[in-house]
Amino acid sequence: MPDDYKRYRDAVRKKVCEHCIDYDHENAHCTLTGDKHCGVELYLENIVKVVQSVKAKELAEYVKLLRETVCHDCKNQEPDGSCQLRSESECGLDRYFELIVEAIEEVDKSKS
């Protein structure tokens, strides 16, 4: 990931990880291992582009574009658009998307 995304990564980690059920607060690290990866980390560059391109008041508008771009390329989404991880509330990107949007917008506001 390009260095320009470090500020976004840091902001998202600070705002999201503290709430994440996959984060071990005692040892300060993510507990996802093996073939499980954090969707936020994997797709952060594209997530930032989604958030910056929408600038909406309704989260649903961000989610629509997220599904069309980021989720479309995720190995967990089926061709029909369904996703077992999302339906079982196991997708961190979906679960914490509102916080992710807030973190990205805060970084953008601080840059202007």
C-alpha cells in the first residue's frame, strides 16, 4: 500500500480496532490468523477511494458503492452478490463500516 495511505490506516486502526471483536486488547494485536484476513487491511486503498468518491449524508450510499467495488472483488462474495460473512456478521469491513467512513473523513478534513 502506498505511503499516502498510512494516515488512513493509522486513523482506521485507532477508531476501529478498539471496537473490533477480533482484536486482543490485552496483547494489542489482531487475532485473525491463517487464511482469515482483515478486510479493512486488505482493501483499505479501495475503501478510501469509495469514501472519497461518495461524500454522502446517508451511509447507504457508501455501502452501495462498497458492494459494487470492494465486495465485488472479495473472495467471500458469491456471484449473486450474497456473502456468508456479511450475513453472519463476520465481516469486519461490513460490521465497522460506519466507523471506517468516519475515520477516513476525519483524515481528509485534517488535510484541508
